[in-house]
Amino acid sequence: GDNFLTCPLGILFTLGILLGSGGAQGKTGYQIGKTMRLKSTSSSWNSSEAQQEMKSLYQELNNSLTSEKTFLNEKEENVVRISTGIFVQNTYEVERRFNESIANDFEGELKQVDFSNRTSATVDINDWVDQQSNGLLEKFFTDDIPDDTAMILVNVFYFRGR
């Protein structure tokens, strides 16, 4: 069969981005924060404190994981590269500050796609994953994505090692 790998850090990063960017608020934000054992959820819930705590945690983890460099063809490259893509149905309005937080605070990409055109949406996401993985994951989705999809979150951890 096919090889499949799930990465707990990918789940942590994805949930962290949703909380830290303000995309997950209220009860959902609280549940994510509690699951991640954030200090800001230990007493009373404050979503802005949780967002700041999550941004700091994300940046600390990301910097720690991506700080090591190597040389390839006399060019310096990261040993580990982490990419996050958020693909949202193009009929949904995305708040500007959410989009800006994804890009600026989490170095992620938010793209609006037409999930009602299943083949096109599948190709768009697979092309993004292929690019982020330096061609190692050509077909992330092997079947068309369901046309009633509202959002897909993708993390790609690229490791340049021997």
C-alpha cells in the first residue's frame, strides 16, 4: 500500500494557527487552547491572551525547528522547512486581519479556491503541496475533493537530510 505519515507537530501547528490568528474564537478557541494546555486557559478565558500565547509558542517552535542550515550546490538552505496552506471556498468572505495574521504571524498562505470545481481545487492544492515539498508529494489528494468542502488546512514539513 501507499505510505502515509501524520505528524503531531503538523496538528499542533494547524490548531495553533487557527487559534493564534483569531480564526478560532469563543468555545472553539477555548477548547483548542485547553487541549494545547495554554497558560491562558488555566483560569479565566481571554481570547486575545490565548492568541498572543499561541503566536509566541508557534514562532518559538518554528524558529527552533527551522534554524539549522545546510549547503546545497553552494547555496544555503534550511534543513527543515514548514509550510502551511489554508484553502477556503471562494464564495466565503475572509476577514482581512485573519488573512494578514496567517501571512505575517505564521508565514502561511491563504488561498481561495472553488471547491464546487472538484478537479480544479484538487489540482490547485496538489500543485501547492508539490511545490512546498520540492516535488516529493506530487499527489497529496489522489481523489477529487468533495464539492461541499468549505476549508482545507495543509501543513508540509520538508526535511532536507541524508
